[in-house]
Amino acid sequence: MSSSQCFDNPPGLSSTSGVGSVQELGGLKTYVTGPQDSNLAILLISDVFGYEAPKLRKLADKVSADGFLVVVPDFFYGDPYPIDLDNPKLDREAWRKAHGKDKGCEDAKAVISALRSKGVTSVGAAGFCWGGVVVVKLASSDCIQAGVILHPGRITEDEINEVKCPLSILGAEIDNASPPEQMKHFGEILSAKPGVDSFVKIFPGVNHGWSVRYSDDDESAVKSAEESHEDMLNWFTNVVLDESSHWPPLVFTEKGMDHHSSKVFEIIQPSFAFGDITMFISYGCQATVMASSENPPSLSSTSGVWSVQELGGLKTYVTGPQDSNLAILLISAVSGYEPPKLRKVADKVSANGFLVVVPDFFSDNATDVPNAMLDFFKLDLNLLFFQDKGCEEAKAVISALRSKGVTSVGAAGFCWGGKVVVKLASSDYIQGGVALHPGRVTEDEINEVKCPISILGAEIDEISPPELLKHFGEILSAKPGVNSFVKIFPGVHYGWSVTYSDDDESAVKSAEESHEDMLNWLANLKKVQMAMRQTANYDSP
């Protein structure tokens, strides 16, 4: 049986919502989003209203931005529960019998088998209401490596006793189908099971269905829903990734050269993207690494025409007029602040009257790729790659600049640094930003942008594909008061703006064009500042 709460607040459905596409998978129409070549997939199982709910697809897109292939099947074969709840002809019991959870579980297994046939090696599953019951059933098999159930339908203690894989339960305080006391009891059962990680959290003040059927106009409801999404994503990131890898020793096998003249390696290790290296996200399963064989970012602590100083607690390459009140913060890829080409860009920007700073966000952990590839992976990756930490350190640098009389700050970031810039753009710390071939950015992060931002992307980019960046441009152009610009550079790869070969005339030209676009965008800051000065002088008595 289902609680009446399972049918409250039905969503409007849209077959065209989301940035992904509808494909057939395991015999079911399925909304698919994220990197198609990822070997780590997340299966989202809907509530009774089906796979066309826009908020569910938005959540799928958000999860996919972290490198997961995300699939949302139509378990109801085009017959979701009708959203017209007042229809007198509606037969709730007949619908329930036609769409049982056991059938849903079997259909889910067929979808998972189809994913594995495409190379997926690890699968996590999250279910909402009706889908939560299906996830618990899947968790008693070897089909999934971890599960999350959000305000699930009615679950029995026997079903919980059968759970074999890590399971997170996210419940509502006001829930007749799965009351908090029962969810906590299930947590006690799971915590007593050896080898089965578990987590139970009850969200205060929310009703059954809150995570996907909230009102956009209710700030508190949105906050609770987003918190549940983060908890779900963290569970998959921290549990599924560990389950799929347990951080095994590195194994690098050179496979030869590909059609982009890059060395191809096969590894077993979580993967990331940085500088002139593109590591296709696998999060612990087999992955392919393409490293530029011609242009590793050789590092030089003495490159550039200016000096290294301490700023905001970080060693920082500083160039340009020291008394300028207009500063540009350049945030590097994870190859760090010493690549000569990056410092050359800094010197070029400073020649236009900006004070330019390039902090060392990685201390002694920047990499000389590919020679230090093995050593690189021995670093504390959680510390090294979290852009949140980089964002906080960037804010400290900006505060130090302002203490020296700087009144306006622009920021440009490359790869890893591009995502940091997007995070900074959601604050009042910078007055404009440029993200060049950024790391993985989510739609939610773009929605939070408050200042003018330019995105310069590559045509050949698995990390931030052109279609995604153009979609971000559409979101930004709809934001009142936020100027934006998106440009995709043809024929270039992720990282092209700072890892080009000096002997490749076309590559040099594309890189220089991106530098000019960046400079022109940041120059608007200078124009705005000058206009403000003129206005102030004009208004002075």
C-alpha cells in the first residue's frame, strides 16, 4: 500500500525538459545525461509521476556534472500516475496493481544489464517514494554498489534485513508512509550489519516527497531539497567511488598514440582533469588518460618579468603597476603558478594597466607532467582538487589586494581555476570573471553567478563540452543585470589556451585569440571604473 502523501503536489511533466536526451535502455525509454563513456552510472528511479518531471531531470543533470552517467528510465511505460487527482474516473488501486515494485525491480535490473553491456562497471541507484522501495529491493542483490532512498514508500523490516550494499536513507519529519521512527529503526538494523555502510537523516519540517516536489517560491523548501541532493551526491561520491576502487595501486600501461597525437595510457585510479592532461572521469575504474606528448607544462620559478611575493598567505607571482586599483587574479590549472606561458599571459594583461596576481594554490603540489604523473597521484587528492578550498584561498588573496587599495577585481581561471572563478562569481568578491576551458561546472553553480562572466570553451572537450557551455550561456543571458559571453574555439582541445606548442602556428593563434578575448572582457572593468571616477569628479562640489 502507498500513503496518500505519495500523490500530493504532482509536478507538471515535460518530455523535453533537461539537457540530456531520451534513449532506449533495457527496453525502456530512458532520460540519459552525462558523459556517455563513463564507467560509473547512477540510476534514478522516480516517484509515481514518472521520468518526465522537470525537477527530477534537473537533479539528474546536476549529478551528471560530477562525472557520472545518469539514467532515469520510464518504469511506467508512458503511464505515470495522472496529475489530475480530482478525476472521478481515476482508479488508484488499479494503477498500483499495474505498476508494482517487483516489476520495477526487474525492469531496473534490465537497465543495469544494458549499462554494463556498454562498459559501465559500477552502478549506484537513488529512488524517490515508489522508487525508494525499488532501490531497497535492488540493494538485496549484487546489481548495485550503493543506494540512496529519499522519502521511500512503505518498506518492511524484512526487506531492510536483506540489504547487502551501502544504503543511505533520507527521510521526512512529516511522513505517513515512512515515519521518522521507522527510518531510524532501519538505520539501527543496517548499522549492525557487518560490511554494510549506512546513513540515516531526517529532514525537519518537510513532508513526504519534498526532495523533488518542492515549490520554487518556497525558499525553505528549496533549501531542504538542495540539501538532500547534496547528501545524495556526497553518498555516491564518498561511497560508490570507494566501493569501485578502494584507491588501488596505480597501474599505467602505455597504449600508443591516438589521432590527436597524444599518448594514451590505461590506468586504475580515480581520474581528474588538469592543465594539458585530460583524464576521462572514471572515479576508480579503468580509465584512459591522454597526456600531451609534446607540451607538458614545464615549470620555472624564475619565469616572467616581475616577482614572487606573499599575498593572502600564498606565494604569488605579481606583475604590473603596484599602485593600480584595478587587479586581475589569474587562477591556474593544477600545474600551478609557475608555467611560463601562464606568467606570460599575466605580463601581457598587466601591460594594459592592471595589477595581475597569480597565486600558488597548490603549495609544493603542482605537477611537472607527465614526468611527475606517478608522484602526483600519491598526493592528497581530496585536499588538492576541492575547488571550495581554492575559492576560500582566492577570497583571502582578494582581501589582501583590497587592503592595498585595490577597488575592483576581475578573475580569470584555467581548467581547475575556471571552476573556482565560477564559484567566486556567485559572491561579491569579483566584479567580472572569465572561465577558460573550465573544469566540471554544474547548472546550479551557473544559476548562482552574480557578476559579468565570459566562458571560453574548446570544441574538443570531454570535461566541459560545447553543448553544455552553450546551455550555460542561455541561462546567463536570461539573468537580468548579468552580462555574459560564451565562445567555442574550433579545432582546439581542453587546456589549449595555456598548453599550446610554440611550433604550432594554428595553436598559437587560437591561444592568443583567447587571451585577447579575455583581456577585452576584463578591460570592461577598467572602463566601468573610469566612468565611475568621471561621474564622481563631475558630481564633486
